[in-house]
Amino acid sequence: MTTTMRSSIASVAPTPQTIDAETSLYEHKKRLTIDSMSQSLRKMEYAVRGPVVIEADKIADQLAANPQQYPFDHIVYTNIGNPQSIGQMPLKWPRQVMALVDLPDEVGIDHPDVLKLFPQDAVDRAREIKGHALSGHGSGAYTHSKGVRAFRQDVADFIAARDGGIPSDPEAIFLSNGASNAINMVLTALIANEHTGVMIPTPQYPIYSATIDLLNGHRVGYFMNEEKDWALNLEELERALAQAQEEGIDVNSFVLINPGNPTGQVLSRENLHDIVRFCVKHNLVLLADEVYQENVYEGEFVSAKRAAYECGLLDQIELISFHSVSKGVFGECGRRGGYMELVGIDEKVQDELYKMASASLCATVAGQIMTSLMVRGPSQGEVSYESHEAEKKAIYDSLKRRSTIVSQGLDSIPGFSCRPAKGSMYCFPSVEMPPGAIRVAKETGTTPDALYCVSLLKSTGICVVPASGFGQREGRFGFRTTFLPPEEEMQRCVEKIKEHYKAFCEEYAI
Amino acid sequence: MTTTMRSSIASVAPTPQTIDAETSLYEHKKRLTIDSMSQSLRKMEYAVRGPVVIEADKIADQLAANPQQYPFDHIVYTNIGNPQSIGQMPLKWPRQVMALVDLPDEVGIDHPDVLKLFPQDAVDRAREIKGHALSGHGSGAYTHSKGVRAFRQDVADFIAARDGGIPSDPEAIFLSNGASNAINMVLTALIANEHTGVMIPTPQYPIYSATIDLLNGHRVGYFMNEEKDWALNLEELERALAQAQEEGIDVNSFVLINPGNPTGQVLSRENLHDIVRFCVKHNLVLLADEVYQENVYEGEFVSAKRAAYECGLLDQIELISFHSVSKGVFGECGRRGGYMELVGIDEKVQDELYKMASASLCATVAGQIMTSLMVRGPSQGEVSYESHEAEKKAIYDSLKRRSTIVSQGLDSIPGFSCRPAKGSMYCFPSVEMPPGAIRVAKETGTTPDALYCVSLLKSTGICVVPASGFGQREGRFGFRTTFLPPEEEMQRCVEKIKEHYKAFCEEYAI
């Protein structure tokens, strides 16, 4: 049916070509080439959707044409934290509210049969959003460049409640197209010139390295302590900063990812206090990537803001924190919703961020709505409250079980070591590489872990990302995997990884 | 009610502050200031949401508190092409399809009562999108970094049909968060270093000047010919290019906005052929901003691609064209949907653009869906076909009437001159400034047209954008206004502008 509809292309005969005497003589040479384009963009790397994933997509296409071509029938995409692409169901109530906000009133909230399809509390919230938050303009208009004021109020209320009452100012909140967009904005403002340096964890989520490279800044990596479940170590922070300063780098900011991506740690309160003091001491703007704040399976999430408050440094810290609807139990990646909160950022700098937000007009309204619904669900007593909470709990509980299945399963493979995934959606095991893999990688201009990941992909269909894409200590090898596929599939994956590793070690023994 | 719900903030007493002996001694000085931040961002200007608009928002807040404070009761926002913020209703069928795609199946397409609220063809299309285009993952998953393949196919089919059968390749189409996002990506790739220049029209839409400034490239302005309804003149293009090259600027690209923003022109076929030849002759990448291609009230829209084909230069041109769901008759600004088509762009450069798209994961899925629905509405014979076409026609016809009301109305004011708005959503009149306005502007460090616009705003509540924010010839003054508010309101606006101008000329006579 689809095909029939698409063949309705006008088959009007194209206007005959005019041979153009003058211009046809010009030499035909591309102006925009890999060499003439921005070299900052060219050198930028983004592993999460890099070569291994491109190879996986190719194999998926081949499998669609010929299911017998590989010893597996589908690709298991564990390269990216994209829960709804691999079976996680969306939470129902937020989708119902969103649909009602998008529907014109007469076929939505005002339709006589609306309650046949929608619960009362979804209708009520949609009516409130349309009438109050969106001032009657609906979801099809550009909003304020920072995002809808009432949604920013919802976010501020959420942050204040989360942090035990420390106030949050809706005027210092920007709604964004996912956290990536806000991170990009902030780094664009922070990186003043080619001397500017940004401290980033090693390993790190590659949006930071990619954006810093693109903006011609310096990445100043600090190592996390794998032995201590990827905790941060104050001496290591001081070392990394001092070394960069000796090299003439003007380090002005510090990126913290907590809970960790790709490393899955949940930092202790003491560790967070250390970081806050370090940033204040060295006058560094703290960028706190807290998109996994709901994904905590062991320990407690302490926000960077709360840590600053507890140290008595809330008035001194310059802090920008990021959150997103893509993670947590919402997993609404396709919505591109998120926010950042500015704390202690100079007013005039805030104005410049506002100007930058204005130049791209506003964040997608669907993402803004979802952000508001994430931070303010149905109220206790409303008809959807129980089911909404139950859906959230089921997703959380299953993620928690999977975090253990995968981290313990990988850790038990001889040659592997994997720290517990106390938070986020990832495990980041280290893998001993057989000598032949190291040699062949060198000969073929790749990394041993990239070689390993391609081999794993082609043998098992499991798509993971080489650890080299996130950064790690010299001589360490490994990969990042999500634990998002369903529990039985994750069990099978661990077994397959184990079997494949044995064969891989034999193949590359020397 | 809202207030009650919001007061549910946990009033847990914050943890007492620990006085931190060491760090409390550090001098408290902001690290990130207007002087230490990126100066490229600081100097960037974006007039469409600039100072006049910020002033208008302030007045709107004052009016809400005290409706008697100004001689008007509301702000008429004609500063931005944001149709649904000022009364344009969304098209019904696309919203119905979108809502059904977002709803989980059991409370949406599979609900026994679905047809009580939704028409059959919306259900059918939603089922097709969910099952086929989104491969069962729904709208909550990240998609392919270029956007959903089936939606890119829809776009390619649309382009081919529009251009009389010239083929379009879905692999060369990227779906984006509105056109702005795609323009930003392309300029990021194009601007290799501080010597790179991009030819832009004067006047232009400020996303170009803003992004080029931010990327430290050179704006190479070419003047459009106001006397000839803002046509382009080949000699002027050659002059601008030669002058830039003499200054050592490496001009590698050319921006065309057709139909024009802020100028409202629809370029003739001959003019487009000239531009194509000029770009091929000088080996410039042509960036064709065609977001107003449906907003043509006089004349005919000819795409840059079709023009290249007609000149026999389709194999030689390097062309990137942009489109959006925010304009046309959809006006779905809040959705942030759009696309770009690459023609003749080097494969490896395409790979780099793909990498850049991957680093921000994907365009918002709501925008992708809306793009698909814009280029492929209900089919003839389907139940919503007639009403959908009728809604589109009503919006188009009214825009066409308003284009005449406003351009002729403004042109008839003594001291004003306004070319017909043959396309887009804007009029760009020139306004003679009384000597006092020029003097006072100089004294107060503003432009005469900014002074005029603030005066107009405070007297009438009409919010327009100073022409200086778009660029114009030395000594010309004026503003840009949309013609989006309802017809009666636009009539009243023209009258008010006329009255105010008389008073303004008296106030600033000397």
C-alpha cells in the first residue's frame, strides 16, 4: 500500500536541459572537500555512533535481504542508551497528555467522547498546559527562547524538592533539545579561544571530547579510579590541572558525569564535596552532567548543587547542571527534551546564553512538555497516579536487575573485569587482549578494542562500543555496553560474549 | 489549582551548612564573565528576538499587572514568523496522526473506540508510521542520525514531484530541528578558518550573520535591488565577490533566500539561472534557503535545484537546500521540523555531516513526523482529504490577502515605501527618518530605526524589528513586519503605524 501511495510522484517530463555554452566550459572541481572543509569538524570523533555501529547497520541490511548470511538473525544494539528502540514501553500517561495537547480542542479535550479514550487527569493536565502554560497558543508556536515559563517553574520546583528545599530560580533554567544541545551551548560560551581548557573525566561520554574538539579547545583529561569503582581522586585532579597549566592551557571549567557514563559509578557525598571544593579553589565552572540521576541502583544521588550547599559554597560556585527526558525511566530519547540550571553564573553571561538560545528560536515544544511531565507526574489521588507509579517502578526494578546480571556476568568471564554498575545504563568492562589482537590492530591502524568489537559483532550480532572511543589508561582495553535489552536477551548476550572471547583469544593467540 | 499542586515542594529542612575553613578564604571572583567568555558569541547579533522584543515582553508583563499603563491593551507581535502564536489554527489531520503515533497502541490505534475521536485515514497513517517507518520503536527512540529512512523517502518523493521529475536521493536528505539547525550544521562544515567568506544577501535573515560571526567567518554581503522588487543583480554579485577576494577572503559559498526574508520577493526563473551560473563559474557552494516555497502569492517558485537542471548545470553545482515545517501553511514552528537536501556534495563531506548529526543523536521525532506529513498529506479519496485541502487553502488565501493589505497599506503612508510581498510572510518598508531621529539615535548610540521601533512599540503595542538588524544600504531606514496577525488586526495596525509616524515625525522634526 505504501508503495502505491509513493508512486504518485508527478511523472511530468522534466524541462529539457539548456546547454549552457559559457558555464559548461568551466573545469568541474568540487569546492567543498574533506580537505577544504572545517578540519575541526573532520578531526572530531563520536564513537557511540561510529564505525562499529555503521558496520552493524550494514549487517542489519544484509540480514534483511538474506537472514542466513550470519550466525545470528538480528543485531543486538547495546551501543547506545536508547531504551525504547529495544523494547522499553513508553509511560502511558505522559503520552496521553502530550497527544491531547497536540490535538485541536474540538477533536481533543473538548470532544464529547474524549473520556472514552483518555483518563480524566490527562484531560485536566492537557487543559491546564494549553490554557495556562502555552497561553492558548498550543504546541505549534515558538515559545520563549528559554522555554515555556510554567514548565521552567515545574523544573525549578522539582529541583528544589529534590535538593531538600534549596531554592531554584526558573529564570536560570533553560529548556533544551536534550542535554546534548545544552552542553553544546555552554561549551560554545565557555571556550573563548584556542588556549581554553576543559577538564573532562577519562573515560568520558564523547559529546564532551567531540564538542571541545569542534570548538578548538583543549581536553584536559583526569583519570577516574577504576579500582575504587570509578571514584574521583583529588590528587589526580590536582595533577591533571597542574600539568595543563604548565602547558599554558587556560583551564576554566570542569565536567563531572554523575552517575557515570560510560562507567556506571554513583559518586559518594564526600567525593562530591571534594569536587566542589576543587572547583571553587581553582575558580573553575562546574558542569554537572546529571542525566542519569534517576538511574541509581546502589547508593544515593547527591546533586552537585546540594553538595555545594552542604560545603557552604553555594554562593561561590559557578555551576551548570544538565538533565534530560531521554534517560531515567522515561527513556523518551526521540522527544529531545532536557534542561540546564545555572547557579552563580554572571547575569550578563546568562543574557548571552539567552541570545544564543534565541538564534535557534526555542527547544522543541514536545520535548518541553515531556520535561514538564517528567518532573511533575499525576498527583496522588488522581486516576492515573497508581498505574503511572507502577509503570515507573517496573522499569526501574528491571533496570536494576539487569545492571547486576550484566556487570556480574561480565566480571565472571576469565580475562574480563567489570565494576558494578551502581547507576546509569552502562557497563564498562576491561578486557585482556591477546597479543595477536594488539599486533594486528597496530598493523591495520585500528585499536585492539575496535578489532575486538568488530569481531564480536560479526560473530554474535552484539553491537558494543570500543572503550577507546571514551578514553582509558594506556594499555587498558575494553568496551561499553548498555544493559537495556530485555533480561533474557541480556543473559544470552553475556553467554555469547564469553564464548566469543574464548574463540577470539584463540584466533589472536599470537 | 496549579498553585496548590506546585506547593507540594518538599519542605524538608536543608542540611545545615558546613563552614568550610579552607575554601571560604578564597577570593570570590566570577570565572565566567562577559569578558572571559567567547567573544565571538558576545559580538553575535540576532535582531528577530533582540532588544525591541525584550522591551515588548517587559511591557506585556506590565500590562498583565496594570492594563491601564499604556494606550493599548496588548502587544501585537509582528516581529517573528510564528503564525500559531497569533491565531493561526493548526491543520487538524497532521495533529491527529501525530497524536496517534505518540499514543501507546492499546490506548490509541488499537483502542476499540479510536474511531469515535479519530478519522480512519489518521489511524491508517499512524499505523503505517508506527509499523513501517518507525519499525515498531515508536516516537520515543532515537532514530537514524539523518532521520527516519521512510520519512526521507517521503521528502525525496516530494522534491522530485515538485521539480518535475528530477530525481532526489533520500540518502542525501537530512531531517533537522527546523531549518536553523541544518543551516548551522552546514556553516560549521563550510567555515574552515578565519579567512572563509560566505556571500549573503543584504538584507538577510540574521541566522546567517549570527552563525557566520559565531564561527569567525566573513560575511560577504551583496545588495539586492529594492527598486526591482528586491531582484538580484549579476554585476552586484560580481562586485561583492571581487571586493572580498581583493581583501584576501576565501569566499566558498553563496546564500540565496527565495522567497525572500525579510524582503518578500519571489525571484524570477532568469534571476535563478543567473545565480546558478554565478556559483558554478566561481566554484561556490550554493545554500538555498527555500523555507517559504509554499508562501508564494504572485509569480512562481522555482527551486535552485530545478534552475540548475534547466541550465544544464545540475552535475556541476554543489547545492544544499533547506525547508521547514514552520512556515508555509503548516506554521508548525514549535515542532522544530525541517530538512536539507544535498546535491553534488562530495561523499566524504556528506560522511562528516552525518558524523556531526550523530553527535546530537537525531532530530526530534515529532518534527520528523510533521515533515513527513507536510510533504505527504492524506491521499485523494481518503476521508480527511477534502477538509485538509480546504484548511490549507483558507490559510493560504488569507495570507495572500494580508500580504496585499500590509504592503499596499504601508506603501501608501507618506514617507514610507514598501515593495509588494510576493512571497514569504514579511514586508520590509523603507521609512524616511526625520532629522531629529537621526541625531538622537547617534547621541544615544542606537540606530534611527531602532529608535523608531521602540517609539512605535510604546505608542501602539506593535512590535516590529528594526531594518538595521537585517542589513540595508547606508542611509536607508525601516523595519520588518510579518503580516501574520488576523486581517482586521493587520488593517488596524497599518492605521496605527500611519498615525504614529506622523506624531514621530513631529516629535523628531529637528
